[in-house]
Amino acid sequence: MKLSKLLGAAAFAAAALSTTGAVHAADYKSEYKLSIVVGTTFPWGQGAVIWSDLVRERTNGRINIKIYPGTSLVQGDQTREFTAIRQGVIDMAIGSTINWSPQVKELNLFSLPFLMPDYPAIDALTQGKVGAQLFEILSQKGVVPLAWGENGYRQLSNSKHAVQTPQDIKGMKLRVVGSPLYIDTFTALGANPTQMSWADAQPALASGAVDGQENPLSIYAGAKLYDVAQKYLTLWNYVADPLIFVVNKEVWGSWTPEDQKIVREAALEAGKREIVIARQGVTATDDSLLKDIEGHGVTVTTLSPEQIGAFAKVTQPVFDKWAKQIGPDLVKQAQADIAKR
Ligand code: X2X
């Protein structure tokens, strides 16, 4: 081959290469919409900030993530978030297992009453076989799951009186999240549960339309629920909701392998850091958040293992009913991994 021809071929190859590069860049959206339920001041929102900042820096701005708090891309209806990710209305999300459980029944696992007694139990599930299996299930549903985060142990608050026994919540009107499992749990306890989005819950608490609710302390304190008459708080660790970092499958496929790697690693790093933030201030060694809550005149009741046992006993039929729906093998695996923790 003559030198001129060779040079011509090389130039052609270079041009072709740069065209593919350009095609990739053109494929990329100018903004990727990331959905979360609460604001960026909450641990959950901090996770979103960390993830989007890391991705923007490490891709030199090729992947530009914009955070949409308040599940605003689905008008605040958090139980529709998962479907919207699959449909591409939402590009990526950090979602609570509770909010996605209407579409992914296995995610109800974490809502089985009194399954996970402590943080090592949560970790045994998310970081073990159960977590891997749940990611496998999610992968078959149009999303690419990347990492685990945490909303937290959901504690009970109300405006009426201290709750120590199942008897104490009889007849109480409680706002619950969007899985029928919660209706079953609180119905078994003799309460009067009503399902509502987080957006609707806050005015309902403020007006007294409902007496109480359940949420992690970071949400309770961050949303200043003590200012809407929620002066009684019971710590009972009955369920905890992990968070899952996901990307819509087509969006994922539109990125180069290098960028996919960056997004995945950033999600893992953000998830780890978010879990640390979510657990701050609510442990025996650091109870600063609890102290802060008490400073607002809140009566905090911490249940003993025996008192928790009384609630667990009443809700056992709900556990058994839902274990069948979730999948007995998955629940058994979870129980075995928790026992081994
Ligand atoms: O709605 C709730 O209670 C919240 C904010 O914790 C969830 O999105 C599951």
C-alpha cells in the first residue's frame, strides 16, 4: 500500500473513531432525572447529592444528574415511582423498598414485622445472598440495581399518649405507607391504619386528621413532626426500609462501559456513606438525634425486648401470611442469614 493511501486510511479510521465518540456524546441526555421522596437535607437526599456529585466529577460532566425530591416526577405518588422508572419517565432513583413493593412483591421482605432486630441483621440481608437475589429480580424488571442505602428503622409516633403495649394503639388513626402489608400489621394491632403518600401525610398530621405515623427518626426530626403534635415516640425497631440505587435499563445501555463503571462505583460509594449518615445520632454510642428530639418536649419510650415480644406475638399471623406471598424460600434464607450474623 502506498504511503499516501495508508495515511488516508489512518485518517479515515481516526475520523470514524471520533464520529463514534461524537455519536455517544450526542446519545447522552443533557440531564438525567434522579427521583427521591424527601429533600436533600435528609440522609436519603444526602445519598442522592453524593451520588450525583461523584458521577458529574468523574465523567467530566458527561452525565449530569438533576435531583427531583418529593417524588415530583410522579406528582408525589411514591408508589408509582418504580413504574415510572421502568417507563423512562424517571432515569434513575434512590427508592425505598416499601414504595416499590407494590410492583416487586419480594421487597416486602423488609416490612415483615420484627424480622430484623438490629443493624447487623439488615446488613446480613442487603449485603448477602438475599440482597443478590433481590437485585436479580429487579434486573428482570427493567431497572439496573447498583447499590443499597438505608432509610432506617421505622419508629412509631402519635399525638395521644405513650405507646408501650399493643393495647395502647387500639383505635388510633395511623398514616401508613403504600404497601397493604402495613394495613395488615396495624389492623392486627387494633389500630385504624390509613394509606397515604408522604406528601399528604404531613398536612394530615398537622390538621389532626390522623393521630400518628411511623418513619425513621431522621425523617421524623427532619420534617419536624414534633411541631405537628407528634409528641409521643415509641422506639420498637419493628421494620426498616433499605434504599436501592437504580438506573433505567435503556439509559444504562446508552452509556459507555467506562461511564457505567463510574456510575456503579459512585452508587456503591454513595450508598456506603449514606448508610453511615442514616445511622448517625440514633445508636447507643451516639444518641445526639434522640436527645435533640427530646429537647422538643417529646416523650420517648424505648421498648424492652419483652415489650417488643408482645407486639411481635400479635403480628405473627401477618408475618406468616406475607411470608407466603413474598416467597417462603427467600424468607427462610433471610431468617437463616440473620441467625448467623
Ligand atoms: O413515606 C414515607 O413514610 C417515607 C418517606 O418513609 C417513604 O418514602 C417510605
